[in-house]
Amino acid sequence: MGGPVSFRPKPGSIPESPGVYRFKDAEGRVVYVGKAKSLRQRLNSYFADFAGLHPRTQTMLTTAVGVDWTVVGTEVEALQLEYSWIKEYDPRFNVKYRDDKSYPYLAVTMAEEFPRVQVLRGAKRKGTRYFGPYSHAWAIRETVDLLLRVFPIRSCSGGVFKRAAQIGRPCLLGYIDKCSAPCVGRVTAEEHRELADDFCEFMAGNTGRFVKRLEREMREAAVAQEYERAARLRDDVQALQRAMEKQAVVLGDNTDCDVVALAEDPLEAAVQVFYVRGGRIRGQRGWVVDKVDEGAPGELVEQFLLQMYGDAAAEALPREVLVPVLPPDAEAVTELLGEYRGARVEIRVPQRGDKRSLMETVERNAVESLKQHKLRRASDLTARSRALQEVADALDLDQVPLRIECYDVSHMQGTDVVASMVVFEDGLARKSEYRRFSVRSTEGDVASIYEVISRRFKRYLEERSAVGELDAPPETDPAGGPGEDLRTPGIDPETGKPRKFAYPPNLVVVDGGPAQAAAARRALDELGVDDVAVCGLAKRLEEVWLPGDDLPVILARSSEALYLLQRVRDEAHRFAITYHRSKRSKSVKESALDEVPGLGPARRQALIKHFGSVKRLREATAAQICEVPGIGPSTAETIVSALKGQNP
């Protein structure tokens, strides 16, 4: 293949109209579908600067051998055609949302002569009313069990229904009044359908009229001294109220909306949706998606809305969709969803109030969903083994890196410089081996990496030298035969405990590009450590840099190797920034009170403990400061005057 230059359209041949384009590979398969307000501007961006494109986009262009396009009249038509083509061709480079689980729905088969209520999963069927999705099937069954007292519609399978009709005797539910028993003719098909319609209306959120009707009938029965019937109606009212309580009331009774939230990292994104109908959370659903480029969150939201509502029934679309950010073509998406629903749909970002609070709840669920997805993936032994082997192959290592150490530097404009060392063994974090460093160098990240690597491996060599592991013959047991070393590397022979920095890694990963990787290699070479591999992982494009190489190693975005290296790097970054924040906070507190004459460490600590922060201490009066044990009136006045003379 000649690359993207070989099939670049001729200048001026691409129209400026809105439209949809398709990239195809050598076998004619569509590998990517996209839309554009201006086809000329969008397609030219693919061929103008190949080196500046995202690695996933570069892979797509080198896979493709041609591109064609279709001109449409409006952006809405472009959205519709893009969605249709993605469904038809299933392009490998387009974003694909997949459920993080198969969610159950409460379904009523309205297309049957005698509608049946049941729990269904998977693809939706024509002629069936769906409610949900719910987190658990048992939650649906509990709700149905309560509602069958008031709406005794059929819930049995076709075989049970047919058998009951043949023998002329209903099943157990018919005897305990949780089914109207249409199988034996207790109600007609029309009467049973009315019950099913009422059941669906209640589930759709129109609950008030049913409760009021039952309460009215209960009072009428009591006036007529039909106390047993009144008691049954009272129990029916309580059953409806319990069913309503199972779904938390969060917004106004007339509120119908879907709340969409995102949590993402450079490789994946998690989407969570809460379905609110009649002011109540009726269900929840989640997706996890592999990101194919560095698109903004708004683009992810747009793609998600199109895929989520593209095949949905009109009644499944709410009046309002709350999103974390608006899609780039918000007006076009709004118009398209309105066409799907047959009525206006509003897409907006909640700013305050109950809807904003609910959005924050959904966002927390999205963050947790992404976290759990990563934990499940990390705990997969097969995936971990594949990741380690892929790292070894990509970096040309002699063996798989069973122990990986990653280093990251954190600072604030060159002050309070710290570094972290995190350890992964067999692809899992070994937190007991984590270390942190206060960096002495102030000459930038490269010098800091050099210092930290030097300090770490000097300690390693010192630990080995302390027990004679360097340049010493092995200690052998004569009975055990030659070559059997009694010393255990990394274990103190006197205490039997592991020594710090005693175990060397197979691979050192530094957060950064070629300069940081070269600094780490130089530090190891100067110490004579030549059996440890080094690489750098750059954040922007997730490139892997080897010392001395002019070009980076590009790992596939979906590879387990990149996922492992990214997780190691992110953990090092988290550990470093946590230490930096604690150190910076401590230095801020100490520096502010260090200026107060006559105030020792014990009383400084007592003041911070009493007021919680220097800011609150600045706002306190001398009388309030005197309440701290050990602080007298004169010292309090000194503290007030000293702190007021400082800049906050």
C-alpha cells in the first residue's frame, strides 16, 4: 500500500457541502465512517499533516486504500446517514459502545391476545412495552409481585397458559387473586387488555389516579359496611405505595429525562445513564467504550446519543436529556432526536439545583463503573500474561518484565519537587514496595529523573554489597551439592525480612519522552547496572520511547501492553501528586507560622489542630486564639499582628 498519499482526492474535487464519508480497505470493507459540515475541510485534515494525527487515525489511514463520500442537504441528514452506515458496515475504527452487563427490563407483551408481564433481556421485540432497565431482575419481580394485587394480569408462560385452558383450572396465581385467569374465561380478552393498559400506565408514571381511585372505593366500601372489601382495597393501596417507594423520588412529578454522565481516560470511557420518569429513577444502564481518537467529551456524547436512541421506540425518548457537555452539533442532534420522538427533545447541561445534584450522582457512578471495569481487566490472569508478553516483544526484552518500576516527578513551578516509585509484579500493584523521594535537584524533570534513578540503584548496590552478593562466591551446602546458593537475594540474613531497594526490576518506566528515558539510562550506565531495561511513556500520544532511539515504539491503542504501561504510569502519577500535595500543604502551614516570634513547633501544631487551617487562624481574634492550650494573651496578640502583616 502506498499510504494515504496514494488515494488523496484531487484538489478541488471534494465539495464544501455537508455530507458523510467512508474509508475503505483493500478488500472493499468500510473501516471508518464520519460526517462533516464541510466535506472538503474535514477530508483535507486527514491528508494535510499525517505526522500530527492521532496514532489510531494514522493506523486507519494506512489501512485504507480509498475514500468516497455522499453529499446531503443538512447536518441532520448527515447525522442520520452516518448512523445508518455505522449500523450497516460496523466499521472497525468507529467508536462502539458495549454494555458492561446485560440489563433486565420489565416487559408487557401487548401484541399478544392476552398480554403477559415478564422479565426480558437482550434485543427488544416489536409490539412489547418495555420499562427500565433495572439493575437487578429481583427488583423487577418484587415490583410485579406488588402490582399484581391491583392489576392481576397474566404472568405465566405460553405452555402453562395453554395447559390451564385445556384442563379448565387456573394456576396458583389465579387462586390467590394475583391473576385474573383469562385462561379459564374469568375475564374476557378486552377486560384483560384494560388491566394490562392500566398496568403500563402505572409503570409509565401516571400513578396518582390509581391510588385515588382505590382510596375512593375503599371509603365507599367502608360506608356500605363492606369491611372485608375495604380491607382488601386498603392493602391494594399500600401495595401501590410500596411499589412507588421502591423508586426514589428525585425531581418533580412531571419530570421525564435521561441523565447521561461520562468518565474517561486516554484509552477508554464509561457512560452511565439514569432514566427518570415521573420524577422517579426508573432504571440505570452503563456502557464501556474503547476510544478511537482524542476527541472531546462532546463528540463522545454525540456518538452515544445517536447510538442509544437510533433504534429506540418513540415513547422511550424523554422530553429532556441532561448531559455533562453539549455535543458539537447540538442543534442538529436535538432536531434529529425530535424526529425520532415525534415531539420536541431538549438537550442541556444542568447548572444548579436537583438536576445538577443528580448529574453528580450519575458521574460518580460512571467513575466507579470505569474503575470496576479496569479492576476486572487487571485481575484477568490471561490478560496480564498477554500484556507482559506484548511488552517484552515490543521492547525486545530477553524475558517478560515480571517486576516493573515506574517513576514520576511532581512539583509546582519548580518548588517542593518530589518523585514516586511504584512497583508492579506480575502485572499487579505491589503497594508495600512503593517509595517516595524528596528531590534535591531544581534543574527540571530530566535532572530529577537522573537523581532519583541514581539514588534508587545506589541503594540497591549498597544492599547487595552489605551481604556480599557483589563479587562474592555463593554460599553452598556441601550436602546440597555445588551451585546451590543458600543466600536469598533481597532478604536480610539476620532478621529474615526483605530489605528496601534490594530487588532489581526487569523494566524501569519513566513518565516522559526521550529526554527522561535517556537520563534514566545514563544513571544506570554510570552505576554499572546493565541488566535493567528502560523506557519512557509520553502522555500526549502514549508513545513508548527507548533510550537512544530516534523514533518511538507505537503500541496499538487496544493492546494489553499499552493498557498495562498506562496503568503503571497513572499509578506513579497519583502517588507522586499525593505526596507533593501533602508536602506543599505542610510547607504552607509551617512557613506562615514560622514568622511568628516565640512560637515553637508544639504550639504551632496545637494552633493548626484547633483551627484546622492557617486561613481560619488568620480570621480568628486574640480571644479565640487564647482558647488554645498553651497560648496566652500576649502570644495571641503577637500571632494576630504577625499573621495580619502577611499576605494570605
